[in-house]
Amino acid sequence: MKPWEYTLDIKDAWKQCKQDEITVQQLSAHIAGKLKLLSIKNNDDDYDKLNFIDDFEEYSKDPDMTKDDFDCLWEALYNWADSARVWLCII
């Protein structure tokens, strides 16, 4: 299998959220913004990326979203990223 083709670098925002300096809503907005900048060559993966952008933007506007809610969406993104060859840089 080919190595990672893309990188989604969110380590600074990830660290800030872990240290409670930003909310999961703010982290979600940051992830949506980074996903928008990611240029995916495969149409199916790009379509999925657009859905994740919508989901993270929606989460960023939901004041009732919890870390558990975020974790569910993060797990889905993680699984997609693995198949789309996107490295999720969080450390």
C-alpha cells in the first residue's frame, strides 16, 4: 500500500483542546477549515471529505455538543482518512 498521500495538520488546535484552551466546537471549526484546504484526487474520497466538512461545521455551531459527540465524528474521520491515505497529524 502507498504511504500517506495527504496530511491534515491539526496538532496545535488538538493540543489546545486537550488543554481546555479551546472548545470541541472550536476544534471542529478548525478541522472543517483544514479539510477545505485538502485537495483530494479521488472523487469518492473528495465527496466524503465534503460530508465531513459539513458535519464538522455543524458540530462547530452546536453549543450542546459534547466531547463524546466529537469522538464519534472523529472516529469516522479517522477511518475515512486511513482509507483515503490522509495522515491526521495530532501530535
